[in-house]
Amino acid sequence: MILLPETTKKSGTANLRRFSPQYGVTMIELAVTMVIGLGLIAAVMSLYFGSRSSYRLNEEHLRLQQDGRYAMQLMETNLRQAGFGHMTSASADAAEVDKTDFVSPEGKPGQGLRGCDDGFVKPLSHDFACKPSGGMAGFDVAYRVADVFDFDSGAGADCNGSQAGFVTLPKSHPSYVDGKPVSIAHNRFFVATPTGRNTTSLYCHGNSGNGRGIAQPILNNVEDMRLEFGVAGPDDFSVQRFLTATQVDALSSNQQQNWKTVVRVKLCMQLRASHHATQTPQHYVDCGGVKQIATDGKLRAVMTRIVTLRNNVGAAGAESLS
């Protein structure tokens, strides 16, 4: 039998006591630890959901801006080309029909632009008749395009990318060549409600297929679209005043002449996001200049453009100088 020194026995006993299971944390220490842990978890979760909400808000805002810019750019491009035609070799004092090869299906001088304050009675037809009330603004635009259609480049196409319709020039026209037709794009932009939906969308109706054309949606969730038309003075190319489409029609009994005095178009469109993105009320100014508050959690974007009608500026100038 080996006897251990007394000090060794005491040391061993102390070690046993030190690591004995009965020496653990108290309930207070455990509760404090749990509270701290739960606080850290709550902070991390709050940061995560806050970042996710911010990401969703930014993503929805970016999508709204991109979609709106595309639609505005398409309409702006069409307005800039309104009334375009290739110049003929006729003298400057020739009849208007002889100045360019932009003509109507009847062989008369083409009309590059005409608008409606409340949309069209029959938007899917190129018959021009404005609704008296209860709609959003729309406009017709027409211009000469390339006779050879190319899908990739968009040459010779209407607003939907299809081959634009053709018009046959009268034999008396300086550009008449063996009955060869010329290609004229005739596009109608309007806002309507798609079948089976309760939201309104921006459409463009082209004139492919011998003028029949099809209407394609360009942008969904368009809440408002308004147009104002800048009219030039008799001796000046600059805008004298902005009028509604109804006021432009009332300038005289000659509608083609009335719309040739329009040298700028002010276009405003209000969009709404498709999904809920924020719980905070959104403040914005609508197309009528009125401050609004959106409380449905969906973002709004109001976009405005002022477009110069280059071909009408030249026409208005020529008429005012004659």
C-alpha cells in the first residue's frame, strides 16, 4: 500500500470539487445570456429584413424607371419623325403634295400628327374619331419609312416592328415611278384596359398588313397619360402657347393646317408599380400638377417629355414666310 502525502490528497479533493457538476451557472446568468442572444438574433433579423425591403424597393423603382423610359423613348421617336417624307425635285412653290413623298392612302398630302384628349372611339381602327370624355389622351403619328423592310435594324417597320403599310403615289406626283408604292408608317398610341384585367396599359397600333395592323401592349399599369400641343405663331417658329387637342381642332375648319402649326408636344405619363414595395405613403405630383399621396404600398412614377416636331417646324416656317 502506497500512502500519498496529505497535500496531494487535499489537492485532488479540491480539483474534484472544482469540476463537479454541481458547480454550474445560475438561473440569473442563464437568463441574461438568453436575453443577450435573443437581442443579437433580433438585431440580425431586423437588419436582414430591412436590407431585403430596401432591395425590393430599389428593384421596383429601377424597373418602373426602365419600363417608363422605354415607352417614352418609343413615343418620342415617333413624334420626332411625324410628317417626314423624302424631298422631291419639285420647285419650292409647287403644291404641298409635290414637296415630299409622304402622302395619305388617297394620294393627298399626309398628316403627320393628330391627337385626342380622351382617346379614340375605335382605337383598333385607323378611322379618326375622338372620345368625348372618360378616357386618356392618345395620338396618331405617320411618316415615311424605308421601302425595304429589315427586322433586325427596324428599317421599314411600324411601332410594333412589323413591315409598315404601302401607299401608291398618284401618277402626277414627281416621285411616281412605274406605280411603285412607298412605305408609310401609321402608328396610333393609346391607353386601354386589356381583356380580363382591371388595369390599363399603353398600346401601339401599327399599320402592317396593308394598313390593318395589330395593337400590341407596350407598358402595363399606366394610370394616366396627357398631351399638350405647342402651337407656333404666324411669324415665328417658337411656341406661342400650349393647347389641348380639342383646342387645336378648333383653330380653324382645316384640321390638316391646324395640326401643322404644332411644333412641340408635351407628353406626361403616370405609372404604377405592379407589386407592393413599401409601407410608407408616397408623395408625388401627378400629370395635372396636383400633389398626391399613394397609400397602397405601390410606387408611382410621373414622366414628362417635351418633343420638337422637326418636320412641322419646317412646314410652319415655310407657310409663315410665304
